[in-house]
Amino acid sequence: MSKMLRFLGKYSHWLLLALVSASLLVSFFSGNYDSPSLIFGIIGVGGIGYLVYRIEVDKKRKN
């Protein structure tokens, strides 16, 4: 159990980015989307992408 918690603690930001990106792609390819939802989805993926970038930069500075 502790290995799983360490894995989630270390890679949770990447998992979040993958889930949000996958949900955006599924909604995009299903054909049932509005323009505002697509725009806000892209903004959300961009924001989470920036968050992942900052977390990785901070990890490298620590080491």
C-alpha cells in the first residue's frame, strides 16, 4: 500500500493532466460539444499543463 501512495504522491499531477486531457479529447471526438466548453477545456488543460511544468521545475531545483 505504501508503494501505491508514494507513486500517487510522486505522479499525481501527471495523472491529473492525463485525465483532464482524455476527458477533453473524448468530448471533442464525440461531437457533442459547444464552443465555450471546448475553449474552457483547452484553457483548463493549459493551466494544468503549466502547473505540471512548475511542479517539475521545483522538483529539479530541490535535487
